[in-house]
Amino acid sequence: VQLQASGGGLVQPGGSLRLSCAASGSIFSDNVMGWYRQAPGKERELVAIIGSGGSTNYADSVKGRFTISRDSRKNTVYLQMNSLKPEDTAVYYCLYDSANMYWGQGTLVTVSS
């Protein structure tokens, strides 16, 4: 499975960004896709995940600001990030988990004025 993430960049506090991650290869219909992030000097942490049935799980720090969604026909997961804060600055990694776990290459999100 290959994961191609896009959508990172520089945004001011309070702004919005949308991340996308497309999976290709041997995709199983029953899977979990989502996003983790890693800030400088910190461990990688869960941001949000979504199951193939649509169930979601969010980190407390992003609830009410971030929304995860997916288009199963395109094997693509999205992360809409609103009301961004400087502490959201991190490299965001896309995840695909089915029989095995796969990671995307990471996309940098910088929230700064």
C-alpha cells in the first residue's frame, strides 16, 4: 500500500487547512485511515482516525476544530483543520491500517503569524 499525502503549508493562527491522503495498491475494504502528527521534540500522537464504516476518533486537543472524512471509492481520507493554533504545528502523517499498518511520507503544517 502506498500513501500520498498533500495539503500542508503555512497558515496564520485561526486559519484553516485541508489535508488529503490517497491510498493505492492492495486496499482491503475493511480498514482504518487517519492522521497522526509529530511536533519537534515530541512523540507522534493521534490526531484523528476513521473506519471504513465511518466511525471516528479524535484527540481531545482537536475536537470541535478538526473533521476527518473519507471517500472510500477513491481510497482517500481528508482532514479539515479549522481554528488552527500554533500548537498544531507538526508534521502530519497519514495512516492506513488493515492487515498491516502503512504510513505516508508526512506533510508539514506550520501555524504562525
